[in-house]
Amino acid sequence: MFPPNGRVPSLCRFSEMASGSLGLQLPRSTRVKNKTAAAIQITAEQILREARERQEPEIRPPKQSITDSDDLADYRLRRRKGFEDVIRRARWKTGTWVAYAAWEESQGDIARARSIWERVLEVDYRNPTLWLQAAAFEMRIRCINHARNIWDRAVALLPRVDQLWYKYAHMEEILGNVAGARLIFERWMDWQPDTQGWLSYINFELRYNEVDRARAIYERFVVCHPRPSSFIKYAKFEAKRGEIARARAVYERAVDLLSEDEEAGQLFVAFAGFELWCKEMERARCIYRYALDHLPKGRADDVHKEYVTFEKQYGDTHGIEDAILRQMRLKYDDEVRKNPFNYDSWFDYIRLEENGGNKDMVREVYERAIANVPPAEEKRYWKRYIYLWINYSLYEELDAQDMDRTREVYRECLKLIPHKKFSFAKIWLMAAQFEIRQRNLKAARQILGNAIGMAPSDKIFKSYIEIELHLGNVNRCRILYEKYLEWAPANCYAWLKYTEFERTLNETERARALFELAIAQPALDMPELLWKAYIDFEIPTEFEKTRQLYDRLLDRTKHLKVWLSYAKFEASAGIEDKTMDNEVQEKNHDIEEKQRKRIERCRGVFERAFDYFRTNVPELKEERAMLLEEWLNLESSFGSLGDISILQNKLPRKVKRKRPISSEDGTPTTGFEECMDYIFPDEVALAPNMKLLEAAYKWKKQKIATDEN
């Protein structure tokens, strides 16, 4: 036995006690050297089975045979002692108690069996199974009062175990004691059981056609469990018995009490199904619409599916479209709830509501959409978002025709945009054009003025100038052009438009002064267009000024196109004299002399260009060849006054050459490509050994072809 203090000595302490007091020498634990698995594995079950089979017959316990009452009494005594010993060792094992009681019952000792059941119920009274088995024992031996006593004690100690109440009432009902069973149900209902307990009571009353009692129980049931499922069962009970008014009243009361419940959708679907069963189509439709209008979006999925099915079966075109509209509305609500910055979903949602025609709903969706401002102040994130405001303003103006709300939408949008970082000219212009359509020119000018002050852009300046030009305000246009050029002095488009504006007003000197200011700018985005426009402006009236412009342009750039344009100008300067009457031309003997001077000036330009390309940029052979080709074409167009012979010693000869192909990074490769080269006569004169070089080149070419073959 263990010591009284309950502490168990360690294994070492047991070893010391055994070796000291008893004089025993305990074997030492040997160390296992080989820990690998054996070739043949044997389980413990196999060892026990083999030991059982090998047991000698003489040492097996002998079989006992009962021949008289003494043997029977001895047998019963040993069995009882065995049960009692097991119970004494493990009192908490109820299986032993149950087996003990069953054995005593089988031996016909009812008193001992009842005593055992009483003892086991004291051991574990919280176990419902023991109470059920004890009551079953009493009912088997037909001791009904004892069984009632056990049931009463069970439901008193474990009132929340529904099975005990149900079995108790079922016993009384089997015995025909309907009043007793009802009394048991009433005691059970005082504990407010779950739904199944109430339904068991109701079914009990219905089995005896006590409809009024069942209805009263339903009233208590929905008070105890005010859930949609409870009211639905109550209403179905009334409808099954033909009480349509009562069933509708139950549904209406449930809607009043539970419209905010999480399972309210189930209630509305059942209510609409009831009205449909009663052939009340309009009532069912009203119930569906009321549910969709009042239920939260996440709880109306089942209601909407049933509504769509209802409209497809019983509705007209308008009803079906309304049902589909509500279904799509739920879909888009779910999408924008998951990702409120998905503006494409908002556009689809808005388009859906606009097709529906409900202005309040359209405005609500627009307000919800524009409330999702992009989190980052970068223009690329705002490009899609800003169209929500644009569509909102157009809807208010064109569809809703509410001009005050339209003006407010534009105002709020312009306040929201961070103009110091970026802006949208489209919004400014649309706001101004809206005010113009409302005949409020002052407000439009104020909006465009604010745009120029806060976020100037080319588009705003162009549109503002165009508006003032249509109104005929010349001074305002000049002021705007000056602000435009002050903001963007390198913008050639602005200079050209300003000069064109002055030319339309026949202000030649103003236009010329603007051209001079423009070409005097240190940096221009497209200077070639500006110079071309200036030259085209001077050509019809001032030939000498045009020549001076060409010379000034050549001081800045020696591009081939400039030389060709200069030469063509000299070739065509004064050509309008040919439009004179033939008789006047015949009398004017110096026309031919003027033509010669014009051709000489053209040749002079070509000579200057040829000398420049030959001496300054000799590597630009292709440009020099193009120059000579244009010169040759002009000489041919001069007719008898042209002289092609002066170009015979200047025209180049085209030859094909091979050059190594270079990769993208500039390193040469093993391949070659053909290209055209130009050999000018002056280069041949400067290089007397050119023929030798050409011969060497041909020899190398032949050698490469031979190696390839």
C-alpha cells in the first residue's frame, strides 16, 4: 500500500526498500546494443493466442456444472461477489452496474435489481442513459408507479434533457393517460424547450383533434421562439386547416415583428408563396417588392430569385423587366461592395439605373460612385474616375433637366480636383459651355478665367479664344493670345494662330511684328513651321524681304530642304508677270531679261548649296546627289533658257557596295549588306589612284564569291 500522505515513492526508492529489507539482489538493466528490427515480427496478440493454445488441459479452470440448489446458490454468491469486487475497485464504471442489474433481473431477483439501479443512479445521476434504462427496467416488470417515480426524479434533476420528457409523456400516452401526458407536456413547456419540444406537444394535441389547444400552444410557441421559422410553421398550420385569414394574420404579425431579422428573407418568401397558393398574385408581387425595398442587400438574394421566377411565370413584360432590374442591381451592388474603385462596374450600374428611369435611384448611385475618390493624387488614377462626374453632369442637364443641380455638380467636381498637381481641361470647358447654353456669358468667362489662372493648358486657351472670336471680341482675343504666349513662348502653334488672326484682320504690320518676335525666341518646339509660315506670308508681296528671310534661315540651319525651297522660290519669283495680256507682254521687251535674272539667282542658290555640301559636309553624299537631281529637273523645266551642260561634270555615278552589318550594340558582325554609294567627278580628280582602288575592290569581291562557292 502507498503511504498515508498519498505520495508515491519513486522507482529507486522501491529498489532500495526491496534490496535492504528483503535482502533481494535486483538485476541490473542491461544495455541493448542491437536496436535493429528483427527479421520476423511478432505481435502481442499472437503471443497471447499461442500461449492460450499451448496451455495444458489439466491446468485449465474446470467447467462448473450446477446440479442442485446449493450449487446454484454458490454460483450466485460467487457472481455477486465478483460484481461487488469490481464495483468496489471501480465504482464510477456504470457499465458494471448495468451488467450487475441485468444479471440480477435475469436471475429473477427484482428487489436486488431495483436496489442496484437505485445505487447506480446515486453514483452518476447526470447520465440520462441510466435514467432511461432504469425506467425501462421498471416498465418491463410492469411497475408503472415505480417508473413514474423514476421519470419524475429524472425530469426534476435533468430538466433540459428533452428525451426524458418525451419518453415520460410517451409512456403515459401508451398507457392511455392523455391528461397525465398533457400535464407532463405542460411541465416541460414551463422550461421553454427548443422548437422540437413545442412541436411534439402540438402533434400530441393534434393526434386527439384538439385544434384549439394546438393553436394556443402555437401562440405560446411563437412568443417563446420569435423566429421566422416559428411563424411560418404556425401559418402553415392555419393554412392546412383552411383558416386563410388566420394564416395571413400570422404572416403579417411576423413581418411587423421580424422585418429586421437575419432570416427575414425566408419569411417573405414563405408569405409570398402563401399568397400565391391563395391565387392572390398582386398580394404576392407587393410582398416581394416590399421585401426587396426594405431588406439589406446581402439578405435579399433568395427573395430576388423567387421574385424573378414568380414574374416569369405570372408577370407581364414590365414585371419581368423590373425583376431583372432588381437582380442586376444586386449583382452590381455586390461587385462595387467588393471593389469600390472598380469604376467600370459603377458605369454599368449607373447605366442600368438610367435604363430603369428612376431619377432618385440614379442620383443615389451617382453619389455613391463619386464618393470613391482615388486614393493617390496621380492623374492616371483619376482619368477613369473623372468621367463619373462628366456623366453625372450630363444626366442632370439632359435627362433630369435640373440646371441648378448640374451647376452644383460642376462646382463640386472642380473643387475636388487637385489643380496644383494636375487638372482636366475637359471639365473646365464643359462647365463654361454649360453656362453659355444657359446664356450666362459672365459665368462662363469667370470659369475659363479661373481655369487659366489655376490650371492653364493649350486646350483651354484655344477654346476660350475660339469662343471670344465667335462673339467678335477682337481685343479679348488679343489679350488671350498674349497670355497664351506669355505662358508658352515656345509654342509655335500659338504664334501661328496669333499671326493668322491678325492677317484675317488685315493687320499686316502686326502679323510681321509677331513673326519677328516669334523667330527671335531662344527655343521653339517646331521652328520649321514658323519659318515656313513667315516666308509664305512674305512671298506674295515682298521678294527682297523673302530673300533676306531665307538668308537668315540659312544662318541658323543648312538643311537640304531649306536650300531647295530657296532655289524654287528664286525660280518662281515674278512668275505672275506671265498672266499679263499677250499684247502687253510683246511690247515689254525686258521680260526675257527678267527671266534670265531669275534663273541666274536660282543657279546661284544651287551653286552655294553645292559648295557647302562639297566643302563643309562631304560625307553627306546622298544629300548632294539629291541637290543635283533637283537642279537638273529645274534646268530642264527652264526650256531654252536652261543649261544642262553645266551639270554634266557634277553629276555622280551610282555604285553598289557591301558594308558589314552592325548589331544593335554597334559591334560588327560577319554578315554584309548592299548599299548605294555616289562617286562624284571632283573626287575622281582628287584621287588619281581611284581606278586602282576600284580594281582592287573588284578582285576582293570575286575572291569572296569564290570562297563562298
